[in-house]
Amino acid sequence: MIKYLDFVLPEPDRHGADKPNHKTTLTWKALQKFRSEVRISKKFNDYLKGKSVVIVGPSPYLKNKGRGEFIDSHDIVIRMNKGWKPNPELHKDYGSKTDIRWHCMMEHMNNGGPFDIDGMVDYGIEWLASPFPRNLDYFHNDNIKFEAQNHEEKINFYCFSDLIYYINIMMALETRPNVGTVIFADLMNYDVKNIHLCGITFLLDGYLSEYGRNPDFKKLTIGHATEPQAHLAKLFLENEPEKFSMDQEIIDLVYQI
């Protein structure tokens, strides 16, 4: 197993996250400055290069929309946490395949759920990805924990590659981003063909009941302010529309904030 530098930085203060109607002042120019020297994983980029990507969340608006075939038509389907293995009854609306599972690295059932490495491999998942960089408190030990469980390297593991970029994004938004937000903020730096958001509403309309998350989802916005994350999505949509897109339902929601 590769050994990494064993230092741990404190997580930046989320001082804006719990303020009523908190908004970010992040501009496209500032975001581009963050991205200008960003570090990426060559191995992960080789896997993603030139491919169409869809990031699928557990929003209930997808129910009865029949978009499963559209979702599965992408080269790479990304799902999060416990949503990695959709119930067959949901395949028509949410699709069935999963190529990458992004996990918050907390195995509690009210968070990401068990890693279940063998189950992921059996389902055809090629990568488990962590939304948090190494050496950042308190996620550092969670990344190490997974690497220890995956010591036989049954599945590829990707860990957010650029500690400085992550900290810059978090400080600019003044909140800890949700997993879905981290995914597109990171992957927009990779050589993918395009990225589409599907079923991700920044906690604006809750969760699919089958997702098994705390039904009082509004409590989950504590520490995860909604507007700054929606603002980040709008920046990418407005400035790189050829690479970044979202379902119309998401667009309608985020532009109401």
C-alpha cells in the first residue's frame, strides 16, 4: 500500500453555512483562478477522458419521468452513498447501471452506508470515490480506513486530488459542499466529454423514500448551505454549457433561490 504524507490540516470554518439566506459572492473569474493550477489524478483522468458522464441523485422529481434509459446511455453513471444499487422497480426512472460510487466515507446508515466492496464489484462498479482530499480533518482517517479495507485493491479508489482547490472552494462558498456538488466541482477539471446533473437539487426537494435517508432532510442543510452550492452549479452552466448541463427541473429550482 502506498504511504502518503501523514499531516492533517483543520477543516476551514463554515461560518456562513448556518446564517439565514446565506449567499456566496464567488465569481467565475475567481473560480477560474482556483482551477488554473488544479491538480488531478492521471489514472482517473485516463478512465474519464472523452466520456459522457451523468451524476444521478435521489431527488423524487425523477419518479414517473421514464429517464432510466437516458441515464444508462451515458458512458459513465455516477451514484452516491446508498444510492449505488437502485431498486429494480426504479430502473425505468433512475436507470440501473453504476460505474462510479461516490461515498461520503462515513459508513453509518444515515450517511453513506457500508462500503460493501464485494457487493460493489459484483454489481459492476469500477471505482469508489471519496469527495474529500487526504490530509484534511476529519475525513483523512475515513479515507485511510477505506484503503485498509480495500488492501487487496478489489476496486479502484479515487480520492479528491487537490487539497488546496478543495479548501479554496469551501472557503469561497463558506459551507461544506454536499457530495453531489463536490463531484461536479471536481470533474469539471477532468477531460470528460460532458457532465449532466440528474436528480440533484441541493436538498431543495428532499429524497426519494427508497433512499432510506433521514426524512427530516432540511436538518441536513446545517453545515451544507444550499444557495452557494446552487450558485456554483449556475456558474458552470452559464459559462461552460457545452460541457455542463442539468435537468430542467434542477434549473427551475436553482434559479428560484
